[in-house]
Amino acid sequence: MAEGTKVRVRSLVLLALTACVAAGLVLYWLAAGRFARREPQLTLYGNVDIREVQVAFNDSDRISRMYVQEGDFVRPGQLLAELDPRRYTANFEQARRNVEAQRQILERLLHGSRPEEIVQARSTMEALRATMRDANVTYRRDVELRRQQVIPQQELDDAEAKLKEARGNYEATRQAWILAVEGPRIEDIENARAALEADQAALAFAERELADTKLYAHSDGIIEERVLEPGDMAAPNVPAFTMALTNPLWVRAYVPETYMGRIYLGMKASITTDSYPGEVFQGWIGYISPTAEFTPKNVETPELRTRLVYQIRVYACNPRNELRLGMPATVTVALDQPVPSASQVNGLGCGEQNQSGGQSQIH
């Protein structure tokens, strides 16, 4: 019996010790959770990310010149390359001359008939009126002679035909004189004006095509690759360059779900890299993903393997272009910051060097 009692006592002691250890672990876990939630700052690890664009001509032709190489830093409006402009120059000149010709037609209609044209039309009308009167007198005389059987019927018929011809010629010149006095019709003027506008639109299109033979940089960036070379045939769907935009620039990192209630858009952050030890880049949280995802493989550790995280983008000021695509970076966010207002979020940026990157929710 004594041996059995000892066994039971040892079992009870082991059970009590196990319960104490379990209780201690639970208390430690709760305390660690409360301490984690009270941490003064959040440290994240991510990579520098930027946007890349494929720069292409808006027209099709053979490339004549290229002005930049891989690695060149370019500014907005800088000329990168040119197409052979001869075909587009000829189209532009043709369209320009069409506009000039149609403008002359419209101006002539708007000015109406010149005084000399009116006088000429009136003189022609008066001359044909005299011819008509003479033909009328001849016809009447022949009618009387035919009644007296002096002339044959054929001569009377000829006189009647000449009278009709004279009347027709006179009426035609009279209408021409009236038109010269009244000037062109409103419909003709509007038709000429519409034709001029159509030619002007064609000229603007030809001018745009000629301008599109030059390829300019649309923003700050670095030329990563020259896809085409002089002599290659360019087209809108064939990129001539691959360019990495230097603005905006951000660090892509992932935040555990337990910290989502403590970070906000516009919160200031500090960024450090192994490439520039001791140098701190200033940044701010500009994007927080609205959806959760499992921890990405490139930042996964055994204890985080099943946790849900949210992607954030910490936009950075990079005035000397030290941060590069894919560079590992460490982000530190002070969690005791006040919640930024909407005006503060919209006003964030790096001045002239990072104006567009300062807007919240930049994708």
C-alpha cells in the first residue's frame, strides 16, 4: 500500500507541475501578445519597387536616329529618337496647300462679285437684248411677207428659230447679271466653309503625325534597354525603349493582421538599406491593400507560414537615385504617431523630386 501511495503522490505532483507549466505558457503568450501590441515601432522587411514602361512611337516608319543609351537618365520632354520624316512632311505640305486653296474659295464667295464683273454681265445682257429685239423685228416682217406669199415657209421658220435663240441667250445673261448683283448663295458659302474646316482638320492630323515622328520622354526615368536601333521599322505596338520610372518609388512590404489597427495612410516611415549603411531615407505609407494574403514565400519564416498579411507600399524620397529596383530594404514605422488627416495624406510628397508619389493609394 505504501508503494502505491507513493506512485499516486508522484503522479499528482507531475500533473500539478504540468498544469503550472501550461498555465505559465498561457500567461507568457498573453503577456507577449499584450507587449507586442504595445511595441513602440513596427519593423518590416521588403524590396524596392518601381514602375517600368515600354516607350514606343505613335507612328510607323523606319528609325533614323536614337539619342540615348542604356543607363541614361532622361527628363520629361527630352528627345529620345526620330523616325524618317519625309513621308509625313509631304503629307503635311499637301494638307497645308489644300487649306490655303479652300480658304481662297471661301473668301471669294464672302466678298461676292466684283464691280467689274457686274458691269460685264450687264453689258452682255444689253447686247443680247438688242440682238433679241432685232430678231423679233425680222420675224414680224417675215410673217407679213409670208402672208403675202413673198417668201417661202422655210425662211419664216428660220426667222422664228433665231428669235427663240436670241430670247434664250438674253434670259441666260439676265440671270447671270442678277446672280452677279445678289452674290453667292448662303448655302454655297456654308458649303465652302465646311470644306475649309475639313481641310483644316486634315492639316491638324498631318501636323500631329509629323510631330509623332519624334519620340519624347514623358517623365523622369532611366533607360533600361534599347529594343530597336536606327534602321529598324518602328510601330505603335513595338517598343523602342524600356524605361524604369524613378517616380513614384516605394518599398513593398507585408504587415501581419495583428498590426492592421495601428497603421494608417500617411504615417511617416524610415527606410534603410544594406547598400547605404547609416543613411536613412524618409518615406510614408501610401497604400494599404484592402485584401489579405498568405505570407509571400520570399519573406516566409516557419512561424509565419500560415499567417495572413496585408501588402503595404511605403513611398520614399530618392533625390539622388540611390534606391534601385529589387533592393532589399528595412522599413521602420513609429506606431505612436497621431492618425494623419485627409489633408495631410494628400499633401505628402518629396517636393519637385517626388510630387506624384505623395498621393495616397497610388497603384
